[in-house]
Amino acid sequence: MNRSFAWLLSLLGLLTCPIVANGETVIRCEGTYPKHLQGVALDRDALYWSFTTKLVKTDRAGKKLQERDVVDHHGDLCLHRGELLVAVNLGKFNDPQGNADNWIYRYRAADLQFLGKIAIPQVKYGAGGIGVRENRFVVVGGLAPGIDHNLVYEYDSEWKFQKAHRITSGYTLMGIQTATFAGGRWYFGCYGKPPMLLIANERFELLGKFEFDASLGIVGDDSGSLWIASGRCNGAAGCEGSIRRFQPTQSGPPRVDSPREAPPKR
């Protein structure tokens, strides 16, 4: 094969396939954005990325398909029945007096069209994360300094508030940022130095608290894997994001998994 042609094919492969580095599959979201990554979701054909003021859809290799401007602060997101649901706070975070202004913004996954919004005033310190299990939703968010637990707010399929579940986590910096249910467990990603991961059972009883960073996004797939986001901001150059595949463990945080080309189709 002509050497220059082989080089071109290699370059095209890098542009269209997930990157495998040190035995880890890494899928990078194409482009850079003004503010940092807040959460990720996936479906059969696409990945969805919330960058605070931008909502981005890519293919399963990270190539950008669509992008739209969104109001600040769009947080974590989840996918349910063809809709993207995003935890949004238009007020303050982590304010001891509350002063949050919380909504769930709805978008059609197919084209990112805005479908409407749902008020969720119960989340006192600001809605920032969302997860779904069996047509019931949970919302997580900020935390005022000095409070020794987090609250997980549960809603039914019609977004009627059910209960605030207390997670005996101790204080975590600015509360909980991300949430997902996978393999019979809830995973909650938190900021901090170091960042922390809370794992709870179906009844929201804490199973473990680990030094592990899932604060920018975590989502499960049908194979049982967890895809965990990371990102960085480079000043005026903007912010970028990626996901990497992990496997859950019985008694600890997720572990890095072996390479694979993309999340399995749902």
C-alpha cells in the first residue's frame, strides 16, 4: 500500500474511532465549549453531552452531530423514552437560605428540540444531577457548607414529588453533581479534593464512599459497563470532554475496563 495513503487511512481512523490509550477506551467529544462538562447520556446511536451552556449530540465515536445553546446552568442529564431530561438551576447553588430556581428541561433526543420544562422547587440547594430507574426519577444537587448528609429527591413518572431520601455521606463539596442507576446500585459523583463517589443500594442506603472522580458524568450501558466522564478547560481555548469505560466492582469503586470500540447499542 502507498505509504501516504496508509497514513491518510490511519488519520481518518483517529478522527472517526474511539481512542485506545493504555488499554482504556476513550471517546472524546468533538469540539470545545465555553463552560465545563456537567453530564453525559447515551442511546443506541448517539452520545449526549451537557456543557453548562451548550447541549451537544455526537455519534458513538464522538463526532459532533448537533449542538444548541442552552440557559446557564444546565447540569447532568439522563435519557428516557426518547427525551433528554436535564437538571437546571436558574438561581443560586449551595445557599443556606435556598434561593434556587429548579427545573427539568426536556429535549427531543433526535434533534435536541426543546419540548418544555417542569418545575421542581423541592431541591433546596440547587438541582444539578438527575437519574432514572423504572420510570421514576431522582434529582440531586447542591449542599450548604456544614451539612453532614445529602438528599436525593424522588419523583414519579409524572414528576410528582414522592420523597427526599437522606444519604448518610457526610459533607461533600457542593453536594452531588451526577447520578445514575446501574446494576442494582445508585452511583453519585461528587466534587472535592479528592473527588468522591457515593454508591447506594436501591433503597438509597449508602454502601460505600470512595476517592473516585465521576463528578462530570456517569452512565451505565446494557452490558453492565459504566462510562465515566472527564474533562478540562483551557482558558480562552474552551472546555473539552471525554468518556472512558469502567466495570463495577463488588466492594469498591469502578475499575478501568479493557478496550472496546463503543458503548453497546441500547
